[in-house]
Amino acid sequence: MRRSRIQIFQVLLISMMLLIGHGIVESATGTLTVTATVLSRNNCRFTGINAAASTLNFGNLDPSNPVDITATTTIRFRCRGSSRIATFFISDNDGLYETGPGANRMRHTVVLTEYLPYSLNLNPITASVPRNTNQTLTITGTVRGVDYQNAYVGSYSDTVIITIVP
């Protein structure tokens, strides 16, 4: 009885090897892309009069003429430290009322259940620049006409945190 179990096992093992050898049992492969950015030993900081706060103002949005409205503001920054060249990275947190990555929304200031979507673009988000040289971050936002043509009347706002490293 014991010998027949071993023989059955050997037959199963040989059968599996034959199936694998003939491509009946296949394996799948995938690709993993690995990346990294080495930041400099420098220290980058927002500078100037608007270093702590800046405003991106879309102005008055007229629902009777629902066109896309774009607004732009800038923030200056400088990288200091021991390296001749500084490599920085700038990001934002998508604001207080976002619904997912890149899904920014402003909230109505009175009716707290009303929101107005907008997009936000930072430029540049990363670069290598000379140390102790003034740089400018340009922040561009857009509110689409289709998003405000039926929006609740009144003021909307959001707060977005912009971060620069190192």
C-alpha cells in the first residue's frame, strides 16, 4: 500500500513536470520601474513678502457666461547651503476639501455642503538650480465654466499647503 502511494506521487510529479515543459502551465512576469531623486545638501525656502501666504484669486465667476477661468500667482524661493547646485522638490496637499489626488475643491463660505472644483498646477515642481539664486514658483489654477454655471451663489475658498524640500 505504501509503495503504491509513492508510485502515484512519482507519476503526479512527472506529469506536472511534463505539463510545465510543454507550456500548459504558464507563469506571468511583470516589470517594476525603480526611480529616485537625490536632493542636495542645501536648504530651500520661500522668500519675499508673500513667503508665508499667497492668494490665487479667480475673481467673479459669471454663470451666464460659463467659460473656464484661469488665475496665476507666483512665490519666490531661494536655495542656500554648501552645494553649488541645489535640487529641490515642490508639492501641494490638494487643499482642505479635495476628494482625491488632484481633485481640489473650494467650499462655500456659508453653505458648507456646497463645493466648487478647481485644478492647480505648480511650475516648476523640481529642478536643479544654482545656490543663492532667486527662483520663482508659478501657481496656476483653473475653474471650469461647466463647474460653476449651476453653482450655489456666494463666496468659495480653500487653503492649500505648498511644501519645498530640502
